[in-house]
Amino acid sequence: MQSMPADCYQSDFKTSNGLDKVIVQWTANTERYADILKGINDTADNLMKAIESGHEEVSPSTVFAVASILENAPFINGSPQNTFFVFLMIVR
């Protein structure tokens, strides 16, 4: 998740700001529904590879959701796109 803004997802963000918990809320514009493409975002492993390569079918909300999961931060999706694929919940 190195492409994420450094000030949002550094491991010490919570500690350096004296926070007990970090919660990420996605409130951006509505994104189009992502297609599930074989070899791109059809499994957790493929999704991680697609994020790392910057594949166009991976939406920004999905990138933030994965980064949140990897940082053990709850992610609240405030927009009606299909950010949460079934396997996204098992990325970690």
C-alpha cells in the first residue's frame, strides 16, 4: 500500500497522534461498479497484485478499504459502489 498517502497509513500514525483508534470513512463521489475480472480482482491475492500494479479496474475506494484492513482500521463505505467483494474481507 505504498501508494497510499504517507500521512494516512503509516504504522505509527495512531501512536504519534495519541489516538486510541483510527476509523476510515469513505465519502467520496459515487464510483462506477467495478467488474470482477478473472486474474485481476477475483481473489484476494489477485486483488493485491492489481492494487500494486495500479490496475484501472481497482477503484480508489477498494484501495482505501484494503489499506484500512491491513492497518486494522475499520472502514465505513459511505458511497453506493461495490467496494466490498467477498474476498476483500479475507485480504488480511
